Amino acid sequence: MNILKLMKLADVFTVGNLCCGILSILLAIDEQYGLSATLLMLAVVFDVLDGKIAGLLHQKNLFGKQIDSMSDLVSFGVAPALLYYAMSSPGIFGIVVTLFFISCGMLRLARYNISDGSGFVGVPITVNGVLFPLLFVLLIYFPGTLDYWPVVFLLQGFLMISTLKISRIF
């Protein structure tokens, strides 16, 4: 299969989501935490746009669904975890918690990929692209709040793999 023939306009926005996630990771490593958090929010914009464009242009397909999930795992699973890790050097507990969080994100996305697509079961991983930048802003004003990020990672992990029924908002 020719990749270029599989790609649709909506998939370009999915690649934009992925690039934001990767850049967020690289900037966190370079201690550019504010820019790293900002790119998480921009990844959300690309994620929403890819879905809207796919729907409007009737471009929804299995290829797009798969690359969307892979991009989401990087941008809304790995990138927030690495942002936390880079800011805190959390030790073994923090590492285990972020591994749990990323694993739950992967499981949630896999469950979504085999579902019929009518609403969500569990909190969508994209929520993390808004939640963690907001926590970062809170951190600017209240530096001690970083100590609570592992609790948020645990809660979000459980919420992503929960059986909560959530209707689509976009």
C-alpha cells in the first residue's frame, strides 16, 4: 500500500498533533517547560481539527483512526509524563505512576479502536492535553502543586480505563 494514497487531508492534522507531542517532549528535555506545555494544548487543537475535517470531508477510515491513536498516545500520554519527569526527577514511585498512566492511555485507545465509535467509554486521552497544561499554569503560581501530579496521573489512568460512558462534545 502506498502511504501517500492512504493519506487524506485530515491526516495532515493528525501528523501535526504528533509533531506537537514530539516537540513537547524535546522541549521538556531542554527545560523549556512552558513551551512544552503549550505544545500539548496545540496538539489538542490539531486533534480536534483532524476529526472535524475527516467528518466534514467524509474521510474517516481505519488508517486515520490508527494514526490518530498513535499520535494521541505520544501527545497526551508520553509527553505529559515526560514533562513531569523532566521537571521533577520523581524517583521510582513517579516512574511507576507515569508508566501506569501511559499504559492506561494505550489501553484506552486500543479499546476505542475496536469500538463502534458511538461515544466514549472512559475519559478520552485528549483530556490530558488540556489538564496538564492547566496544572503547569497552576504550578507557576503554586510551586508545591507538582507534588500532586502523581495523584493526577493515577486518577487519569483509572478514568481512562474506566467504563464511564462519555458523550462526544466535538
